[in-house]
Amino acid sequence: MSLDGIVVRALVRELQSCVRARILKIYQPTDNELILHIRGQGAGGKLLLSAHPSMPRLHWTEQVWANPSEPPMFCMLLRKYCEGGVIESVRQVGLERIVEIDVRHRDELGDASLKRLVIEIMGRHSNVILMDPVTGVVHDGIRHVTPAISSYRVVLPGSAYVSPPEQDKADPLGVGESEFAELTSRGGNLPELREDSSYVDATSKALLGAFTGLGPLISREIAFRAARHPQGLWAEFRDTLDQVARDAYEPNIVVQENGKAAFSALSLTHLDGAVQTFPSVHECLESFYRDKASRDLVRQRTTDLNRFLLNEIAKNEKKLVKLQETLDEAAEADKFRRIGELLTAHLYAFQRGDSSVDVVDYYEEEQPTRTVALDPLLTPNENAQRYFRKYNKLKNSRDVVTEQIEATNAELAYLASVLQGLESASPDDIGEIRDELIEQGYIRERGVKRGAKKRKKDRPAVLCYTSSEGVPIYVGKNNTQNDYITNRLASSSDTWLHTKDIPGSHVLIRGGEFGEATLHEAAMLAAYYSKAKSSSSVPVDYTLIRYVRKPNGAKPGFVIYDAQKTLFVTPDESRIQQMASAVK
């Protein structure tokens, strides 16, 4: 993982600014995350403590978290022992991914007491534990560890705190050259210095196994630098760890060509890709995890909706195939009418019991002879009427099937728009999408009696960006928000944008006074919040809102428009993130 002991060291160093500051509020928005609101000593903000199995971390955050109406038990315990308390110290245990925060707090009797928050950033074994540092007794942990889970230690109220098992690795900050050589050769002799991937692989593996605090990224970075410089492995190792000892960090994120991203407190020269640097490690982690954590939370809460929508889309696609086959059959309706008329003209040429008859096709210029299949149980006239009945049935079905195909295509377009809304949803948007599907009759509301009416919100909260020219741009991220922006919020002089023939958001530029920069930024937002988010040269239609209308009876989010113009843009996530935005 990118978050190694060196990143933790950098985080803890920056957190020294909140020592002697006070914890004003504590929230637990999810099962794995805690938010501490801290103020004082020149520091202030929201400190995120996360024991998420795949995204454990610790950093200041600007992200807006929705808090549950009833706090979990662990949150209530933290409020009892830490809310209103003063942070006395923040430290890292060695170079491990363990951070201890000591909090001085006054109990109900006014007596001062000291509590310790232990944040263990250990992948799927991550935890946040509240303990008494004097007695070593655990008050509770955000995740309980029972004897059935671990034979090494338990994390339960009243148990003695036991540190995670040591890995028998050396501290890289205090090692000398001879000890370095001995430690790195434990598993066998290191390969000779050379500039190839096998040397980097073997050397990084040796460093990773010998020293604590070095993750795979930094181990590989040291090996990569050594392979390209003549001074050797020890010199590169020493230079890198000297930089860490001086706290001379270079927080950065590298996004590789395959889309994978990595972050570190040190420069990652062995990775090829776009590099983004940050003034602090906290800002680096906030940027890296901001969308990733939000999407993960949305994915967890919408698994059922996503599965339902994909199943509905698959069912409608199969239905469309069958309808098209029926329509293709109906295209042969005129053939059966012609056969019926030919049989009527040749009633003298066959009789009951015949299985076929040869007739002259008067409709063709050459008047060829054709063989027509008959039902031997029917009279000649009944055979002719049988073909007329087939003709009428197919002719009538053609109109019905055409209507059904149009309705199925509209259904697919609607389901695709809801699915796109899920892909760009924030945790706060999930309820609106679920309510929309309930209102449209796709799913039933859980925990509500049949027939009971749910009070609808007067207006949804929508995302509003501010362009470089200071013009507000509203973005609807689901059909409920799209309807509100287009049909209620907009004025006739506003400009409306939407990706051309691609499911996506309704985007609205307020007012008629804006330049090309605002128009381009709004088009980029429309492309970014659409199914074509990862594409280039995305077509975006724009027109005045007076030319946009919603047909009677249309599903949420559906509109028709004219007098539009089209421009082509490529979404740039970094530019969009730099735009000022707020939920209004």
C-alpha cells in the first residue's frame, strides 16, 4: 500500500500543530470512519481517522460527511472520554503505521483523566482503539477482535491492550553501512548493481523484508535510483533516509497511463505518468482518497440498486430483440395478402384435401407460376381466408410492435440515465435516486406500510460550480436534480447544456452575461458528469432554456429541445476539481 511508515511519519509531523488544541466535536459517519473537529493553537479543521479495510488513513479532510441521526456506541464512548478534551501529544510508534493521540479530559466529577487513541493503519487489520494509558486497559475499539479472529490478541472492552505483532525488522533511520549490508543479504546475496528490472525487483524485495516503515513503493524507488547511479545501493538508501530524517518531504501523486494512481511523501521517479505535487502530505491524501472513498461508500450503499438496474436493462434488451424479430415477421404481411388474393383467383384449380396448388402470380410482370402451401383439411375458400387472416394479424401487430419498440427504447434510455446518476452520485444523492425508483414503481419502499405516503422534499440540494468568470453553473447529478434545475430553477434567459445522445447531467448557466470561458467550463462539466466521462472530444449540445421542454407524461429527467448548437470538449478532472463549488 502507498501509506507506509514514512508517510505516517510525515503526517504525524504535520499534526504537531494540533497539540494543545481542543477536540470540539466527534462524529462517526460510517462503520469505519471517525471525524474529530479540532480547534485551537493555530490549528483547526476536521481530522479523519479511518480503519477502512482497503483505505485506512489519517489526515485532515474538507470532505462533507453525512452523519447518522443516532451515533454508534463507539462514537458515544469517544464523546464521553474525549469530546472537549485537549490533545497533549501526537506520536508515531517507531516507524510503524501506528499513531497514538493522548487526550486530557475532565470527567463528570471534574477530575482530569488521560485517554489514548491508537490508530493502527494495517490494511484489513486496521483499527481505532480507545484505551487508558495508565492501566493499559482497552475501553473499546471501532472494530472488535475476538479470540476466534486472532490468537495473538483481542480488542474488546476491558481487555489489556496488546500492540500488533512485531515483524522483526530494523529501523532504517539508525542503521549503519555494515549493518545495512548484513540485513539486506539475509535472504541471500543481492544481485550485482545493474540497470534492469530483475535487479530492481530483487533489491526492493530485500529492502522491504529488512526494514520497517519502508513500503513497496519506497523500496522500489530506492532500488530504481541505485540501478541508475554509480554510487551504489547504500548511498541511495542513506540519501533517501537522510531526507526522511530531515523531514524534507515531497508529497506527490502519480497517475500512470493505465489509470492507476500512487502517492508518497517522497518523489516517485520509477513511475511514469502525470505527477501532481502538494504542499502537505495531508492535502496529498485528501486529494487521493476524496473521490475514491466517496465512490466506495456509494458502491456499498447502492449494490442492490445497481444490480436491479443492470437486470432491468438486460431484460429490456432481450425484449427489444424479440420485438424486432416480430416486426421483421410483420414486414411480410403484404406477402400473405397477395397469396390470399391469388388463391381467390384460382379457387377452381384446387379442392379440399390438396396440400399445395400452382398459381399464376399476376402481380409480377413475367407472371411466373408459384406453388402455394395449403391446409388439406380446409376448403379452397377457407384456405384463402386463412392467408387473409395472417395478413390482418401481422398488419395490426406491426403498429403495436412499433409502439412497444419505442416504449422499450425510452425505458432503456431512462434506466441508463438512472444508472449514470448512480455512477456520479455522492452519498447524499443516493436517497433521491432510491425515492425516484420508488415513485416510478420500480421498487418498493422498505419499512413503510403499503399505501402510506411519504412526504416529498420541496427541493433537492444541487451542486453549483463557479466559473472562472464568476458565473454560477448548476449541475444535476440525477433525474430528480435534473428536473429541478431545468423545470423549476431555470429562467428563460439561462443557458442549458447536455451531452448529445449520451446519458448525463443537465447543466445550467445562470444569466445571459458570460464569455467563452464559462461556456467551455460548463460543457466540460456536462461531459464530466456523463457516461462519456473518460472519453475525448465529447459532443455537448447547448441552447437557451426557453427551447427546452418536458413532454407530458415523460419520465423524470427526460426533455426535448431545439435551436441547439454543439461543441466538443474533453473532460479534465484536475481543472474541474480546481473550480469553486458548493452544494446549494
